[in-house]
Amino acid sequence: MVAEHVERADDPKAALAAIRVVGADTFAPHLLGDAVLHPQDAAAVTQSFALFPPPVNTPDAPPAGAAEPWLVAWRDWATATLLARLTGAEAGTALAPRPTGAPVLTDDDSDRSDTDWQRWSVRMGQLSPLALPGLEGPVHTAARAAPLALARGATRAVLRRDFPTAARITRWLALLGAEGTRLPLDPVPLLEHLRLHGGGPRLGLDVAIARRLLGGETA
């Protein structure tokens, strides 16, 4: 599927850039369904890294470093890690080394990044491509430690009609639910609401992945 996308594209370079943007979610059909990752597809993902390589050095976590490069580094790590695991080439993780740190949630009023639940949940939503089986790290530990903050963040985003953010945060709730964590809210009707009232391919993908994580049909 991925290789065919590149081969049929009028601009193969743009098609490879799209793979980098979709990132780890490229592997969702293989992780959550019965699709087989063909060698040509794996080669296309590898080629996307060769054409658009990540920085050599991993950026510092906020607040010591800028947020966006750090978020991109985490998403790149997720893609490289799943590529390596699905192809049996563990050395493939060298395509994007794992960054340090995770979004920090505290109850104080310090000026550290992501301290309150509103900012923290948005930051976790920006890392939603990591909410897939087969990945493990400090970001996942942070999610498991604060299901209530995730639920509050998703609810707040829905009330603000920020449906893309709500879908991204709800992916983490779906992953925790799939792991057996007791959640403060039922994500199933929330996902149905997002499916009906949200829009756009990115939101649709997030909702479909979350529903698959919970054992439902794809959207």
C-alpha cells in the first residue's frame, strides 16, 4: 500500500514526505488489523527517512529546548521503532534515536512547560502517534499515570469544539482502555461524537485508530 502510493504519485518526493508526516500511523493497519507489511512498503518508509532525515542530535525536552523539534523527534522515533520491530531489523531504530523526557504534569504553579492539566493534555495529544501498541517509553508512563488529566483534556477540547485535539487525546484514553486501565469516562460515545461532528482525514484517522484500539470497527 505504501510503496504503491509512492509509485503512483505524480511527485514521488511529495509522497515520501507524506509518509514522514503520517509517521507511525503508517503501521496502524499492521498493528491493529491483519494487513501484512510487505518489504516494498518497509523500503518506502526507509526511503522517506533517507530523503528527509531527522537531526543527528536529539533535541532537549522543554523547557530547556524548543517544543516542536522535540515533538517531531518523538514521532520520528515511534516510526523508526515500529519499522524495526515489524521488519525484525532492530538496528533500524538508529534511523531516529529516542529523545529524553516526557510531558510533565504537576499541581504547582511553576513556569515549567506542561505543568497544568490543560497544557499537559494538549502536549500529550501532540504525541498521539505514540499511542499505538508496540511502543513503550516515558511518554506512555506519563499517560498511564494521569488518565483523569487525559479525560479532562479531551472533554475540554470537545466543549471548545477543538475536535482534532479531542481525537488526539482520546487516542491515549483508548490505548489505556485497551491495556485494561479503568478510565474516568467512556471513550466510545466520545469517539462517536467526534466521528459525527468532526471532519478531515487526520481526525478520521485518529478516531479510526482509537476505535480499533477499543475493539470497535474502523470509522
